[in-house]
Amino acid sequence: MTPDDPGAPASPAVPGAAGPVPALDPRDPPDPREPPRASRREAALIAAAAVAGTALVAAFAFDPARGGSSAMLAAPGALYTVLAVFALAWLRRRGELRAALRPRSGDLARGAFVAAALYGLAMAVQLTLAPRGSPREAWILRLYLQLGDPSADARVFVGAAVFVIAALEEVVWRGLVMRALEGPLGPTAAWLLSSALFAAAHLPTLFLLGDPFAGPNPLLVAAGLGCSLVWGRVVHRTGRLPPAIFAHAFFSWAIVSFPIWRP
């Protein structure tokens, strides 16, 4: 009787010896140590909801008729509070909440450094793209006029509100949208697409903050794309949200509290 004979008795297993690897059954449950990947449908719904909500709020908040009003900040604050609560619940359900928000020493400094670099870049872009005295100066003028009088005492409250809204935005766009898109697309494509979607959600400002002489205003769309690429990269490098949250919040606060343009 040979070993190949079906009737031959099975050889005893030898500890440590290599043996045949059983085929994976697609019906087997997923590894509980790995968070479930978002499906293509779930990722698309999450991204669509974030884009639609942001675009609608941008159209409302940046309407020139609401310039300097409390509604201009209340609308995005309300939207992102709701979306951030959903994002945190979504991360918790997947078992990723603690890891995503786990603070570490240096997060604050890292976020402040990234924010300072972006602030310096914003100043350079303003001097190049919309220099004082050019028709395109109207682009940045309209943006700051929408926020209200930069010399008003209430500007400190505006800066605080913008800080909080920016932090919530980061939870939503990097913690929810980008993370969901990573399921069907992978990290790199999700990073690029979520950044493009964040910029696209601000398209209403092209026309709402436009100028008859300078034309459509690209500042918020361009800033949304460029900054999102940076903040998404920070999340990928650290594997956590806090550094990007601080970077986004400090940058937005600095733009409001220390305007790169004054009348």
C-alpha cells in the first residue's frame, strides 16, 4: 500500500512540520481584530451626504445678505455638530474611535506647526494671486467682509467659533468621509477623492463671493483642496485625528484672528 493509495492511513502530524494550508472559505467570518471595511454603497452615501450638506450650508452662510451675521456661523456649526456626532458613532461602532482620537505628546505642537506653515503659504498666495491694488484683491476683500468687521470686538468670538467648526470639520471629513472611502478605494485614492470633494462642496462660494470685475472667487475652493491634501496626509502619517484637528482649527482661527488682508 503506497502513500498515494486512498486507503492508506493518514500519517500522524509532526509538530512544526509544514503541511497543506487549508483554503479560505469566503463564508468564514472576518478577522475580529480588523475593523470592517465600508462598502462601496456606504462610502458613497457618506460622501454624498457630506458634500451635499456642506454645499447647502456654504450657499446659505456665504450669501452676501448674511455677511457678518450670527447665522453665517450658526449654520455650519449646526451641520458639523450633527455630522461629527454621526462620525463618532460610526467610528465607535467599527471599534476605531479610541485609536482614531487617542492623544499623544506633541499633537498640539505638530498641529500648530502645520497650521503656521499653511498660514504662511496663504499669505504668499494672497500676495501673488490677489495683490493689493489689483482687481483680484476684491476676492479676499469679499471673504473677510463676509466674516464681519475685522476690527470689531466680537472678532474674538468669531475666531473661537471658527476654531470649533474647523475641528468638527476635520472629524467629519477625515474621520468619516476619508475613512469610509478607504474601504472600497484604498488609502491613497480616498485621500485624493475626499480632498477633491471637500473643495467641490465649496463651489457655491465661487459665485457668492465673486466680483463683477475680478470674476468668480476661487479662494475657498483652492484653499479647501490644498489644505485638505495636507490634513489628510497628516492623518495618514500619524494614523490619528488629533494632529490634523489641531492643524485645521489653528489655521482657520489664525486666518480670522490675524487677517492676511486688512482694509
